Amino acid sequence: MLDKDIKAQLSQYLELLENDIVLKVSAGSDEVSKDISDLVHEIASMSEKISVEETELERTPSFSVNRVGEDTGVVFAGIPLGHEFTSLVLALLQVSGRPPKVDQSIIDQIKNISGEYHFETFVSLSCHNCPDVVQALNIMSVLNPNITHTMIDGASNKEEAERRNVRAVPAVFLDGEFWNGGRITIQEILAKLGEGPSAEDFADKDPYDVLVVGGGPAGASAAIYAARKGIRTGIVAERFGGQVLDTLSIENFISVKATEGPKLAQALEEHVKDYDIDIMDLQRAKRLEKKDLFEIELENGAVLQSKSVIISTGARWRNINVPGEQELKNKGVAYCPHCDGPLYEGKDVSVIGGGNSGVEAAIDLAGIAKHVTLLEFSAELKADQVLQDRLHSLPNVTVLTNAATKEITGTDNVNGLTYTDRESGEEHHVELDGVFVQIGLVPNTEWLEGTLERDQVGNIVVDKRGTTSIPGVFAAGDCTDSAYNQIIISMGSGATAGLGAFDHLIRN
């Protein structure tokens, strides 16, 4: 099951096992069962601390990772390779007694959760967001005996995925009911279970010299540059890493030939934590107001004060805002072809958007889906010519230009898309199983309405120092009117804003 390189890597990790563990495998006569059984026995052969028991679990095929004489509730219904290989390794280590790499405060919160929670997460092995969810829920299962978690590979369990209406991953179910779609961190899980910080937890915080709002590349850079000046720095982030967390492959970050979004986000957070920066994660800003000091009000009601502010709230996927989009999100409407594409194997799908991201999505999906229909609002595709040439060479792709999407149809799931031919005015309907929206970004600046100068699409207007229309308030990254939206540009603008804020403080 394991190639030479993976086996060598796993062998090194298994040397870190603290105590004996038992892999309980539930296998039938099908091919996936055979592969799971082979994998489990191969892992066990690599360490004297691992044994195997044949048993009957809730799903066949599947296997669980347990302490000797104790069921931990960590189950894999599928073969955890690909992006989920790390989830398997961490489960082995953590069940053996090796502590997870999370803050002690989070560990305490997990251990104090009362009541029983049985989680299941549907994944695809090509999904780069799924492992974060799987690993978070596995940690909770290891630390709290009242919590269980099963990873379910949607490709290996197609019938169950279809029966439970899973059209996007990761899809988390709690006690058999759909609970969350998309990436969610361990802190967000705790908050959703009612274990997150309240306004009272922020009441005693002293004013900051610089308060950064946003935890993506721009915010992390701004906070580090400010903290290096020795001034009191805080950072408020709805989710640390921002949109980078949703980015699969990064190949244009200079000096790093290739990486993945979640890895870069983790590196950003680790770098920020090297400095004396007060990190307030999972907090959304609601209001900015200038009084004696600047006040940032959070959604939970807390109010933070600072002498200067740097806004780096980034951007999000733009919605097409037609009937059916919100109603059918995660029920056939998706935004990540890498994550959700495998769920549409042999099905008919569409991609809305003819830029680079849309054409790349169509090319990727063409290798999985039965047929791909790409719709572009303008008369011509906007993608690079090399991508267009590749797209037009594919036999199972139809390209429709001058196509204005009017409605995504379906009741429980997407069953089609209605569009208008902008040239003829005629209305057409295409029968589909999935719609992938790829039409660019919109800045996260609505909460600043009437406060700062913004351009017609909502980008904050800044000068070459990152200064906004309010002295003492700076902005950086994809929420500004920068000429280009790139990770490396956001980092540079964050550094500029951090230095600009420091300069403002020493002059005022």
C-alpha cells in the first residue's frame, strides 16, 4: 500500500510513539476492505507498539485507532492517504500519548466539554481543507472520551455520501445531522459548541499602540513589523491565515518553489507568535470609531482601544447573487474544484467564470466529470491564452460566452442552471449536478461603510504608505485598491502599513 518514500517517512514518525496502540479493522471482501486491511497490517509491521484486531465497526470497511483496552473514537472509513496521510500519522501519535500541538487553554476547553458528541466528516483525499477539520475533531476525540469522530472518504463511500446529500467537502455531521460545511478550525468548533471567548474575556485589555484587524499575509506582516518596533501590538482575526487557507497550490511566493495555503498560514501564525503580539482569533470586527483613541467593536460586543489601526481584512469569493446560489450552497453549488471535484465523478457540472481561475477549474474538472459547461458573461474568455488553448482541446468541455447566469435550479440539490444569451436575448437551461463559481473576489470592508474612503467596488483607498482617509488608520492587502491581489504583494503592503503606523505614532 505504501510506497518507499512514504514508508520511510512513516517509520520515522512511528519511532515517536509513546505507548502501545491497537488498530481495530472492520473489513469485508471488497477491494477497499482489502486495501484498508493491507494498510493496517503494513503499519503494524513497522512498530512493536502497534497491534491489529479484527472486529466489526459501524462501517465496513473502516479501522479505528485505540489505546490498549480503550476505544478512543478515532475512526477512518476510507484509506487516509493523499492529503489525509498527516491525519493518520497524527492520530497514531496522539492516541499513543503524544500531546497535540495546541495551546493548553484549548486542551482545557476540550476536556471540560460535557455531553456526548459523535462527529462524522466526509472528505475527499484531494481536498486540502479537509485534513484540518479531521485533525481538529480527532484531537477532540483523543482528549475527551465523550467525543467520537469518523473520517469518511466520499469516493469510497459514494452511496452513503449521496444518501446523505454530501455535495461539498469537508462536510461535518454531528449526531447524524449536517452541522458544518467547509473548513473549520478547532477554535471555531469550540466556539460553535458554545465554548468560545465572550465579550467579558476582552474587558481588561489595555489600549494598544497598533491594533491589526485581519490575520492573512498582510495582517501578519503588519503585526510583525509593528512588534519589532517594540510597541504594544494586537491582532484581531476572524480566522488566522485568511483566504490563504483556501488556496491549494502556491508557486509564485518568491524563494519558496511550491507550498500549500494551509502550510503557509501555519507558518505565518508561528512567526507572529515569536513576537509579543496579542492574538485574538475567531473575532470579527463590527465597527471602527475615532474617540480619544480608536475603538474597534467586535461582533461579540467587546470593544478594543488603540492609538492606531491597520485594516487587513482581505477579500472573499465573489457570489453571482442569483436565485438558488445561497439556497443550494454545499448542495451542488461549490467554490473549490480541488476539494469538491471528486464528488462529481461521472456527473455534469458547470463553471461560472472565464478568467484564469475559472478556466483552470474547468480543466481540472474535465478529468473527473462527465461533461463541463463553462459560462463567461463577456464576449471572450479572460484567461491566459495557454489555458484557453488547453481548455478548447478537451472533448468534454462546452464554452458559452455572452452567457448571463439567471438562476441555479434545484430543490434539495442542484439540477440545472438557467442563463440568458446576452447577444440574442434567448433564455436557455442546462441540466447539471453541480455549479462551481469562479468569478473573482470582493473586499471584506462592508463594516466600514461611511467610515473610510472606498472605491466603487469597496476597496479601501490608500496612499504609498498605506494611509487611509483617516489619520492613524492604515490598510493593507486585498481589501485595498492595490493594483494586484497577490500574497507577496499583501505581505509587502502589510510591512508598509506597519512602518507607516509606527511613523505616525512617533510623530504624533
